[in-house]
Amino acid sequence: MDIAVRAIDSSGSIRAFAVSTTGLAREAAAIHKCSATAAAALARVLTAACIMGMTLKDEKDLLTIQVKGGGPIGKIIAVANSRVEVKGYADFPQADLPLNPLGKLDVGGLVGRNGYLLVIKDLGLKEPYIGQVNLVSGEIGDDITAYYSYSEQVPTATALGVLVDRDLAILAAGGYMIQLMPDADPGIADRLEKRLKDIEAVSSLVNRGYTPEQVLEYVLDDKNIRILEKRSLKLVCDCSRERIERVLISLGKEEIRNILEQEGKAEITCHFCNQRYVFQAEELKNMVSQ
């Protein structure tokens, strides 16, 4: 089962989040028929959305991550709510690249590095909060770290990982995010930085059976962390025939008439879950006559 946890270290100086997303990553890859590298890229963005979704407070809060780096995969979008229900897609999920010189999936090359990471938080206010940073590497983890450092001024370390088998099937996926509290001793940051340079990759930890709690204990080298929240993760799309019908109606009667004349029916596929909705001619005529 995919799990997300929110915790604080034993000194009260570090807040931390960790998630295991293997099932979610596999499900998303299957829905979108992703190449191996695209599956890893989408999984990393979905994993980031899960982690950042844990920071939302109110029931109706929504967070959207958009990554556009100019690479072959195009734009990647993930959306999370405060219940850590997520959905996501990539423009070109079949796009792929050869393994990089280290023999690993070239996520940064597929995403591209000439672009931005955009975060939109809809917190029920008049206007959503929007933060944007230029991509650092296109590997997603580095870019999320940069977002928090530059856009929210919060010292942050993020790791997102996807481990694949020899046949490039997903073996494990997960991630963590570590943030210093405002009154943290500067020495903690130095010790944490040194620690993070030498530890095992998060995807390897998940593959070896580490729970999110154990991942944080290992990463922080702290057996006395306090778990503040634990949630199960779900890949959920909230599309429906009624919602798609409202989208069609919003196009206006003239546009619906054009669809009737040119196509005879309307076929719409949800980007997030690939569910196909078909509206026959009679249904379109009823929309026009309303």
C-alpha cells in the first residue's frame, strides 16, 4: 500500500515528509501507456505532489505542479488535494530517450532543462497562490528543492526516486522532503547536508522494504522521530460525464453546432485518466436547444 507520513525530528528542529508511491507509479504508467523514462518522470512529479499535498490544511485546498522543460515529454502536470488524492499526466507519455552515460533513465533529458516548475495553490482565497522557478536539472527533486528555497524561502532538501528492473518495469518509487524549522540551530543544517550526501537512494530503500517512517529514521539518523500524520495515497480522477457535459456547454451553442455539422458527435478523453466520453448527436442538439 502507498503511504504518506508527516513527522518532526526528536529535537523539534526539522519537519519531514516521506511517501512510498510504487503502486501509484505503476498505475499511472499503465493508464498513460508510458515509456520507461516517461513513467519515471511522471512518477516523480506525482510523488512530489503527494508530499506537497501533505502540507495543505483545509479539506478543499488543491495544489497543482506543472513542469515544462522543453524536452520530448512536453508538459507534466500533477494535482493533489489535502486528502493526498493525486492525478497527473504528461503531454507525450510515449516519448523516450536512451539510458544516460551512468546507465540510468535520463529523466532530466526527457523533461528538459530550459523551462520552469510552476506551483499553484488554491486555498479558497480570492486568488490562488502561484510560485515559479526555473528548472535546475529537470530531474524534479532538485527543482522542488529550488522552488521551496527561492519561492517560499524555506531551506529544503527533496529526494524523489523510481527504481526500474532490467526490463525497465517499475520496482519501487518514493520520496522524502526535509525542511528546517525557522528557529533551527544553523549547525543542524550543516550536519544534515553532510548526511544527505552519503545516504542510499530513496527508491532503493523503498525497494528493500523500508516504510516511509523508516525512510525518515534512516535519512535523519534519528530513531525517535514523532509521526504527526499518516495517510494512504490514491490515484484518483474526479472527472465525470456531468462535468464533461458542462465543459461542452461552456463552449457555446455556435461551437456545439460546428461539432454537430463536422463530426456528428463529440468525443472527449480526460487527460488525467484516459476515460473517453461520447456525446451523440441527439445529446448535442439538446444542449443547443437549452
